[in-house]
Amino acid sequence: MNELHPGPSASTPAPAEAPGSMDAPAPAARLAAFAAALADETRAAICMTLLEGRAWTAGELARITGVAPSTVSGHLTRLLDAGICVTERQGRHSYVRVADAATARLLDELASHAVPDRDAPHAVPVVGAPDPLARARTCYDHFAGRLGMAVTDAMERRGLLRTDGVFELTEAGRLWCAEAGIGLDGGGRRRAAASSCLDWTERRRHLGGLAGARLCARSLEEGWVVCPPRVLRSLSVPPSPHPTSPPPPPTLAPPRCVQTSSGCGSRRCCGSVTDSARRSQRWVSRT
């Protein structure tokens, strides 16, 4: 008969492990995975390109870094898995950008530490759009192009809009919209007051949502922007409604006639003065 050795009963507590012994490797593993994602020259070049703030397709990043598209795809997978980059779809295209502002600041500090005298972030032309469309246009029902980015950047600088992550109007932004007559009601529960939309020429996110749509509509109603003919969806900013008028010509008092106080009518004496006054009067009436 075999002797049974009693094992640990349910009431017997298991030996206590050192505090944090199970969680200690997790932060170190995450840090190592993050560092490993950057420990490649091609991936580092992709990150420095993305520091410009624009979104790029995989094919464009392959052209910039000088490697095959299939190779770039594998590198992007590593960066996406590490949370350094995110993808964003616009139409049938997929773009890659830095995940958020905190990640961008971290990458910029690392790049500045490694290369103190580095040049500005990579910048190459990405879209051959007609200049009127690249300058100012509508994207569905809101501003896009350089005009759309100028509006978005101005609202962010003035503290009216948060653009880190999800676009959101601040309290000051909602107050500004109310004072400017830009209503945020009646859009339904499915449309946010502010949302982001990736600009296909600027490759940055501009303001959309109710605020973007109502601001665009108000600008068109007031004539702050107009739709020029023959260029679909393009916009233009008209000149100031009160242009500076040219200064009027100086008023010259005609000299006294050498013959009579009322003028003799002689062309040799008074005619040149009369003709000059008439020409000045016609110029004033035209302006």
C-alpha cells in the first residue's frame, strides 16, 4: 500500500510572491518593444518623415525612403503594432500618420537628441492638384485646402478647437460660434459639433462637423468667400469691399488772366488752363 503524502489543502495559503513580480516585466517589455520598433534605419526615416505633420500613403513613404513598397508595408506594421503610427482612410486611400501629439513630441525629442543639427522634417510635393483647388475649396460642406487648414490652425491657436486626437470645440469655441451666429443645433445626434477630415492636398486634418459646415455656409452667405465659375468646388476670397481709392488730383487755381478779370477766352492766354481743368474734372468723375 502506497503511502499518501498530503498535499497542500485549499485552506493552506500559497506562498506569497514578491510584490510586483508578475507586473515588473510588462513595462520593461513595452518599452523594449517601443524601442525595437524604432531600431531600424528605414523605420526611423519613416518616423522623421511623418514628423512633418502630414499623412502619407505607403507608396509615397516607399518613394521617400527609397525602399520597395512591400518592405515599407512590413515596417509600417511594426510601427502600427507599437502604437507609434495610426492609419486613416479617406475615400479609397489609406494614409499613415503619427498617432498623437505626445508621440510626435517624443519622436522629435529623440531625433533632436540623436541628430542635434538635423534639418527640418522631410517635405516633398505629394499632390499635383490644380492651384485653385489646392488654395481653397469645399470638402462636402466645409472648407478644405490651404484655406481650410488656415481656419483650423487659427481656431487652434486661439483656443477655440482641440485637435489632439478627436477634434473638439472648447467652451470658448462654442461661445465664439454663438457670438458669430454659427448655430450648432439641428444637426441630429449622429453628427458631432466638430470632427476631423483628412485634407487630400495638405495631408493634414481640417475642421469638419457642424461647426465646419455652418462656418462655410455663413461665409458664403455673407460673401466672405465666393464660388468662381468653371472650377468645381473651388472657392476664392474676394477683395476688400472698400478698396483704397486713389488720391484725388490736386486742385490748381487758374491764374488770373493777364488781360481781363473774367478771362479773355484767348486760347493762347486762358485756353491751356481751361483744358487742364476739364481733364482733371473728367478724371475725378471716372474715379
